[in-house]
Amino acid sequence: MQIKKGIPLIDQHDKNFMYGGKFGGNFIPETLKKPIDDLTNLFQKLRKDKKFLKDRDYYFKNYVGSPTPFIKLENLTNFLGGAQIYAKVVSEANGGAHKIYNATVHCLIAKRAGKKYIIGDTGAGYAGKMLSMAAKKFGLSCKIFMGAKDIKRQRPNVEAIRKNGAEIIPVYSGSQTLVDAVSECMRYWVSHCDTTHMCVGSTVGPNIFIKICAYSTAQISRELIEQVKEEFGEIPKRLKLINCVGGGSSAMGFWNEFMDTHAEFIGVEAGGPKNSKLHAAPLTNSSKVGVLHGAAQYVIQDKDGQIGSTASISAGLDYPGISPLHCFLKDTKRAKYTSATDEEALNAFKLVSKLENISPSLEPSHAFAEAIHQAPKLKSSNVIIVNSCGDSLKDKDIIKKKLGSYKR
Ligand SMILES: *Cc1c(COP(=O)(O)O)cnc(C)c1O
């Protein structure tokens, strides 16, 4: 199993849409086949359509707020005394996280398909917030499927979704989190696909959703590679790109343009509470391959092969599966994966927000925890870039509860 150079990673699948012969595919009921085929054909056309690309670039710049800043974290670098640490501040994008890239592209596709309605799933609430924001901007009527448990723990985003004029459909089945919201959303799509476009909020699901999402977030590294060349004159010899991984969309976007370079990729999964067996880190814990939401991937499972329980302080990372693209990157050894516990993420949040003028949400705080762990062991000729892909404001209730106070 090997990654080919010069071909976008999303296109490196076989005729069954499998990456490395093992991950991904379209494991879907017959009823989903037609809408998925239609969307696949449309997207293949749009990728080569000059007007579509022009629109995409226009809205990335004039709506998403691209390019987002690339800054040196000088205080953190000096405090840790080792590698130089930088941040790509994707949380400065419209809406406060990377999911706006995917949501914007899906709305542009929906418009081109002549659909008036758009639906989507959400876990942390960010995907729903971004989709409802973009739907409002592009004049589409929007429904968001969300686990009942997530509705309770992500109040600020729930309010934002409603304020954007979208309807929230609470999902009470299963664990009442993202897994169940995705299933419910797909079920709805089957019976409404003539009028309705569906968006999946990360690089998961049937192949076409993985493709559209990774294609959209790739803008992050398209910006970053230019910013890196401007700062260093070239791509630094020893460069590590550290990103948290839930479904894996921000990491894919952060790494994509660096795929054929020597840059090292480190993905950080949610290790869960310190003294618990529960986590949301299938790659770190050598979970077995299973099928989740229409795609084969490493999935946290119990001994009977049922989807296993997960735990993480961060709802955005609390997902039992992981993008087939990351499974492929892991097995080809192009990327390395590790995890940070809830406590490590909280400590990283505390340190970064104390020393710097950025305030990462709990998801990227997992990536910062790994940077904080590695930097002191490295010489200053090493460069670490962390994707600060979300803003802490959405986590203020949890942070306040855990740390006693919240300052942004
Ligand atoms: C949703 C989310 C994640 C996790 O999803 P990925 O697809 O892995 O990026 C991470 N960080 C933030 C801020 C999120 O909103």
C-alpha cells in the first residue's frame, strides 16, 4: 500500500472507491445509490468547471475570510525553549472554524444542482452552525440533525443554528450523539433527495462526501504553503504539521498541499479522561476495521463488533470512527497518530491562552498538547505548525466547569 505522488489523495481509490484496497467504499442501501451517483457525477463535472472554481474562490475570499492568519507563537516558543511554534489561525475564518469551507462548497453545489433545501448532521454543533450560516447566506432552507446529548452540551451552537433560521431535528436513538445524527440524516435524504442536498460535516461517509469535504478544506493548506514560503523562503527542512483529528477534515485540509513534500504529519486523537478506558482514538488504540456510515475504516468496537462507547471532553472529537483517508495515511505511514487526554488538552488550552493572543477550542487544544510535549525535545531549527482550527468560545461552559473560570 503506497501513496502516489502528483495525484490528489481523494482520487487515489480503486473502482470500488476503496483507498489502499481496504478503506472507504460505498457501503450503502440500494435506495441511496441514485442520489449518490448523481452527486458524484455533478461534483466530477464541477471540479473542472471554470465558473464553479471562480465562485468557490470568490466566496472563500469574500465570505469565508480566506486567507486566515499564520502567526509565530513567540511567547510559547520561548517558554518551552525548543522548536519554533507557529499557528495557522483557522478559527479566524467566518463562524470560528474550518467547517465553513465545507459548508460553503456544499451550498454552491446545491445551488448548481437546483436544490432548494439542504440538510446536514452535527456533533459539536459547529458543522450545523456553519451549514446553517452558509444556507442563510446562499438562500437555502436548512434542517440540522443533532444528537439529543449533543444538543444539551453545545448550547451556544444550538442557539446559533436556530438564529440562522435552520430547524434542529433532535436525534434520540443510540448514543444520542454524532453517529446517530449522521444515520438519521441519511435516512431523511433518501426520501427527499429530489429537492434536498445533503452535507456531511467531515471527511466521513460514502466516498463522495469524503471527497467534497477534503476538497473544500484543502484551501487551508493552499493558503498555508504560500504563507510558509513567505516566512521561511522555502519549506523548512524539519517541519511538523500537527492537527487534531475527529472525523479528520481539518487535518486533511491542513496537510493536503504538503502531501508530496517532506513535511511530517502528526494527527492527535482524543484520548478521553485520564483514568478511564474510554477514548475517541481508534488509530492510536489499534481499533479494528469496520463499516461506519457507508465506509470501511478503523472503528472503536466492543467485543461483539458493535460500535463501542467513546468519551472526550471535546464533542468535536467524540466520534468512534475516522476518515478512510486517515486510515490510508496511517497504513502507508505518511502520517503518524497519537492522542492527548482531556487533562492534557485542558492544560494546553490554559497555557496557550495565557501566553498568546489566541484561544483555541478544546479540539485544537489536543494538537497543542502534542506540540507542547514535543517542542522542548527539539532544536530551534525545527518548526512546528499547529492548526488552531476552532475558537474556545463554544466551549466556555465546559472550560468554566473544569477550570473554575473562563477567560478568552
Ligand atoms: C468539528 C471539529 C473538529 C473535528 O472534526 P474534523 O473533521 O476532525 O476536523 C475539530 N475541531 C473543530 C474546531 C471542530 O469544529
